[in-house]
Amino acid sequence: MTLADRQRALVDALVAGGAVPPGFDAAGVRAAAVALRRKRAGEVARTWPFLAASYGDRWHRAFAEWASGRPPQGSLRDGWDFARCADPATLTPLARDELAGREAAFRYDGATAPVPRGRLAARLRLLLSRHGSRST
């Protein structure tokens, strides 16, 4: 196994739930993975403050459970994917509006990077989504 292979395996173990590669302290790698998921949750909370607030003190644990085994995609995409997987009853109206605003402003298929929508279409979708979320 080359150094590059070992590095890839270590990164996989740290951020994507991969097996700890031979020659590394398993407990140390697991502790570092937990710390990285916590850091990742904090980054997502800064990008998605209302989503994180929906979970209150449970945010870090809920996000870490979801993120375990999923490689990071950046705080925008991680938060978006988490929000789409969340039980809608868990999300506050502000969190639902936050998600609706992102859905209105960007096209995101869950697989590739979000792409900004046209301004007029985004504003119309946002207005419609806000109107609909308050009536439910």
C-alpha cells in the first residue's frame, strides 16, 4: 500500500465512516472522527442557523448521526441534504422558510453543486413557498 493509499484510507476513516487503516490507533482515529463531525455540525449550523436551532441542544448529536458514513460536501450541501432528510415536524417554521429560500434561490439535485436560479424565478418561488408554509 502506497503512502497515498494509506492517506486516502485514513481520510475515509475520519470523514466517511471507513475502516481504520492498519498501523493507526483505532481509538485515536475514532476520537478524531467524532471531533471532525462536531466541527462539521458547527459549520453547517453557521450556514443553516434556523435548521440547527430547530434541534436545540440535540443539534450536534442529530447531525453527527446523519453525517456518520457520509463524506462532507460543504456546509451548504450538508445542511441541505440533512434538511431534506429531516422529519418536517422537527423543523420550525423559520427552518422550513430557510430551506424554502434555498430551494427558491438554487437548483440542487442532491448530487451536484447547487446552481443559482434566475432572480425573478427565485423571488417568485420564495414568495410562494413562504405563503404556503404559513398556511400549514
